[in-house]
Amino acid sequence: MSDPVFAAQPYAGIATFGRMPHTTDVQNADVAILGIPYDSSTSYRAGTRFGPRAIREQSMLLWGYNNAQGVAPFRSLKIVDYGDVDVVPPSIAATHQQIELTAAKILEGGAKLISLGGDHSITLPLLRAHAQKHGPMAVVHFDAHPDTWDSEYPGQPYSHGTPFKRAFDEGLMDKSAYVQIGIRGPTNGPQDYTDALALGTRMITLDEFRQRTVADVIQEVRAKIGDRPTYVTLDIDVVDPAFAPGTGTPEVGGLTSYEILQLVRGLRGANTVGFDLVEVSPPYDPAQITSILAANLAFEFLSLLV
């Protein structure tokens, strides 16, 4: 007998994530899906404010059973779609405050949090909220860019290129357990990488990744994070624009969609305490292939929690 939750066609019904109920009551929830439609700190193409809605729409095609992981997260977990943070487009400071307060409220209620961006600046307040509960965390960071700049604009410490420098400054991350995967592309100079390495980053560039196997990289990541509370942040531009064109700062020569699925699945059994998926920009995604991939990656995140 079919599950009534998944009986409707993917083009019908209200587009909450995976058709899960929309509520801000998380007292009995295992996981909350949170949209953060903010893109005012992007440095090139805007549009990621529309990311959460597009990802939710494509999640309607997630039938519920993950064959690769052998789990059914929509049935095994109590999942709610919390809705969106009330962002303030002209103010990154006010938006970050709203994100942190909302995330902290969800975590205090006992649910784990999967956040859908939005640009990568949103990870900083999410890390703040999670660190209040877990202390300095291991972080697995999938991205084309280090995002460890001190500033992208003179005198402006907050943008989508600075969240991890600020997180180090605030003691939110375990410096011995921070891994970046997929870094590539031209930069202003060699210091963009050397500055990241000086912070304690283990940077696995795309060039290094191509010389290794996925299993080998996963083994190193798992050894690095151990059993520490681990936060996972995934910038969709880690994937090659051939597979994910809908993003604000695309870099050629990235991961395939299958490779990023394998890497996320490799975190099964890790002590993951939170996830975010950022930088999906629907205006540059005419065939919705980026938001389709993002919805499936969020589904993989959920499957890790079963």
C-alpha cells in the first residue's frame, strides 16, 4: 500500500520540503528544514535568495527511500519544514542575528537542523548557534573557494567570502578538524590559499582530489573529524557548472554530481550535528538541474541522520 504522504504527483500540492508538515513547533521533531533566503553579501551574481523555494519545489520528486543508503528518512525521522528566516536584505548584521536566534530556538527544541541558503555568509550565524550547544566543532566544507578571506571589501568583515575566518576568530571551529574539499580556480594571488592553510585548514584541492579515489579522500576526512561533533557546509559551486550552473560564482573543473553524492554518503556514521547547503541561484538554473541536485543532497543529509 502506498504511503499517503507520497501519493500525490510531484507537480501537485504545497511545496514544503519532501511534503513534510510546515510548523514552527519542533518539540517532537527530529529534524527541521530551515530556509534562509538571503543573498545580499554575494560578490558576483545575486539570486540565491530564491534558492530555498526552488529546492523545496524539486524535493517534491523525492519519493522517500534512499536506495544507496538503504534508509527511508521521511518515514524513519520526524521531519518538519520550519519555513524561512525573516531576513533583512539591506543588513547582513540584522540578518545574521535573525538566523542565529532562529537556529538556536530550533536546536534548543531538540531538533537537528538542515538549512537551505542563501549565500555562504549564512554559515557563520549557523555555526554560532550550533557552537552554543556543542562547543567548537569539526567542520567539513565542500566548496570551490576557501571563504577564509579577512575581508572582500575594505573595512567590511562580513560577506560570503569571510565566514570561516570569522568562525576561527570566534572560536566556533576545532582547528584540528577543519577540512575543505574541492577548492579550485584562479585567485588574487597565492596568499588566498596560504592564508587558509595558516589558519589550520586541511585543503583538498580539486587537483589533489583528481589524483586520489573518493574512498581515499573519505577515509582521510573521517580520520580528521573522528567522533567530534561535526558540522557540514556545502556550497553548490563545489560541483562543476556543467552539473550545477545555477550558482553565483561558478568555477570550471569541479566535481560531478555523482562524486558529491558519494562524498556526502561517505559521512555516514559520523557525529554530524548540523548541515547547510548554500549558493543555489535559480535565475541561472533554467533547467532546474542545480536545484534538483541540491534537493537530492539535502535528502542525503537527512539519510545520514537516520
